Amino acid sequence: MQAELRSRPHFYTIFLWCLLLSITGYSIYVGFGPPSSQLQDPFEEHED
């Protein structure tokens, strides 16, 4: 029982870190990778 109680918080911590790293990696890929060519800059579209 003791080992189960210790492993559950570790699992949640590792799961949250993996989720955070995955979201960060995907955001960098979309922002700077091949999909970034489809992004539009709203400030460049409406220059005065």
C-alpha cells in the first residue's frame, strides 16, 4: 500500500511534465517549422 501511495504522485508529476513538454514542442513546431508559412501577421496586413 505504501508503494502505491508514493507512485501515484510521481505518475501525475511525470504525466504533467510530459504534457507540458508536448504542448511546448508542438507550439514551437507550428511557430517555426513548416506550418509557420501558413501563419499570417495581422500587423503586416494593415500597415498604414
